[in-house]
Amino acid sequence: MNNNIKILHIVARGLGGGAARGAYWLHLGLRELGVNSKILTNSKVTLGDENVTTILKTKKSKIENMVRSQLDGLPVLFYKNRKKIIFSTGFIGLNFTKTKEYKEADIIHLHWINGAFVNVKDLSKIDKPIVWTMRDMWPFTGGCHYSLNCDKYKIGCGNCPQLNSNKNFDLSRWVLNRKKKYLQKSMKIVGISHWLSDEAKKSELFRDFDVKTIINNINSNDFFAIDKNIAKEILGIKTNKKIILAGSTSLKDFYKGFDKYLDAIGQLDKDKYFLCFFGNLDKSVVEKLGFEYKSFGFLYDTVSLRLLYSASNVFVAPSIMDAFGKTLAESMACGTPVVCFNATGPKDIVTHKVDGYFAKPYDATDLANGIEWVLEDSIRWKQLSRNAREKVIKEFDMIKVAEKYKDLYENILKRENN
């Protein structure tokens, strides 16, 4: 098969972090393998990559993008008592099938397409093979990105708890029905964890689609261990206590389980541990715990994240629901073991008592036990640290993952040409 397969990735929002970073690392891995990979995005950030094209090239295009985003969210505003969490409709977007990038591609690879970047209806206009990497639950739900305790996506949505709706035919049913109407059955659906793929297979929408799993990737050239003392000095962390790190883009996100984290930390000895955080943190909540701590706010650059993972002795990820758990893999790549719940996406990342600790879902006391177990024995910690780095290199490195996608593309094109 010709290496020069032309792939166009459709990636919404900031390429610097979140779901988009996994898509960008895949793109880099593919290019290293000789695949002609390009990205079309509505991100302001293009990372200086000539193979990334943003639609936000002019003042007019930026205004149009902002208007699309506001219009796409309008239907949600009719639900006054909804939960104040992200809910995407996919009603409005740019018709990317008219772009030069689309016309030149052999395969269209969708990733996170929300934020009014893609109108679901336009997916029916694609006349090339489609791969869709699910980076949360939205592709098969009626608008929520994480369903939490609701499994109505298995029966067609309606009466949506996140919208606080008591109607069968509500916005969630409408969103799901549009997906049923416009999504092409021939598209290949890829989950970034076995849990996400399994939920997709149970969904009414994707039950009869071809769903497979290719675990999410990490750029292990960006994430590697730095000497702890040097990392602490650069970051201005002045302590001899063991450092417990927690963080995500927003610790307030309802599915990140920060309340479980606070319960767990409250059970630990204040004299033994120092807390570090990144992301959006309510400092008043942490101050009540009485621990010494340092908050680094949003960390957009890899260097700062790498230093913080390296300075820490354990990374705690108390997520209730996570499609994968990229921060867990980043921490492990830096040789810092992880404590998390034995549930959802993180089940594919951590091996219990080999490179971290699985706490019983969603038991804060066992989360605290896990933190102590990881930190109480320095010889054991060193082995956990080595194992963590090795696991990431072996299973999540972006080149390894890119090879799996390259095989998928080649098989798709082979079938197309026969």
C-alpha cells in the first residue's frame, strides 16, 4: 500500500490541550510514518504546523465562528433548569466538504467536532471513507458528553436528566434522531478506551456500526521524568514532604470526582503530604483541609506539565467517568505512579499495584488507602515508577498508536479499491 495516504483530521477547538491534543499527537505520529496527514480546525492555535489549517483566518471568519457557536447553543437555553454543563447539539457548523483540504483527502477522520464546528447534517455529504475517533460519549448520545447515571442513549434518549426535561420528545431525542438520519453506516467508529467502545456498542445509535478500540496516545518525547529536586526547584516547591498532585483542565467538571478527592485527602496526615494542583481550583475548599499546598492554575505548555508530574510522588485521578484519562498516562510517562478508581477509561491505563493503584469505585477511603500504599515504601515506589514509564512507551506511545491507525486506513482503502 502506498504510504502517501491523504488523511484529513477534523478537530474542533484548541489544539493545545484536551481531546484535541490526542488528535494532534496522532497527526504527528502519522507524519513520522510517512502518511500525508493534515488537520482542519476552528482552533486559534495551529502550533506553527504548516499541515494544520484553521478556518479562523480573517476577522470575518472569527466573527462567523462566534455567531455559529452562539446559535448552536440557543436550543439548550430553553431548558431553564438544566444542569450547567456542556451539552452540544451539532445543529450548526461549517460545511467542510467544500474546502480544498477535503477535496484532496482520501479519508476523513473525525475527532471532537463540537463547538459549532460541524453540522451533523453535513456528515451525510461526505463521499469518502470516514473514521470517527470518539473522544467522549457525545457521538452516540443526544447531546451530553458524559451521561453519568443516565443510560437513555441505549434506548433513544428523551426525558433528559441533564436538561432536566420531563418530555419524551425533547432536545436530546431530536439531536439523536438527526444523528440516526445523517450518519453513514459505513463509517468506522473508534473508541479511545475499551469502556467507551463498549458503551458505544450498547447505544441505540452505534449498535449496528463497526466499532473498534485503539487506545489513546501520548507523546513520550514530550513527557519524561526530570530529576525531582530539579523539577521542584524550578517550580518553586519548597517542601521535603511527599507531593500529591491532582489536576485537569477544570477540576470543577462534574465527572472529575473532585469531591471524592477531597474526602480522601481529608483522611491523610497533614504533616506527611504536600498538595499540588493544576487547572481551575477553588482554593477556599482546599484551604479547609489544612494541608500545605501550591496551585499552578492552567498549564498550557508541556514543559510546565512535565516538571509538575516529575516533581510529584503520586498523581491522583478521582474521575467518575473518563473516556481515557490522558493526564494519567502523561503522569506515568514522567515516572509518577497513579491512583484512580477502577472504572471507565482509566481501566486501560493503570495496572493495579504494578504501576499504580485501583481504588474501589467510588470509595474515597480506598482512594486514600491507595495514596498511602503508593507512597509508604520507597523501594516499591521506584519499581512502580519504572513500570509506569515502560507501560506508556509500550502501549500508548504516539508512533505505536499511529501504526494501528495506518493499518486501519490501509484496510479501508483496500476494501474501497476491490
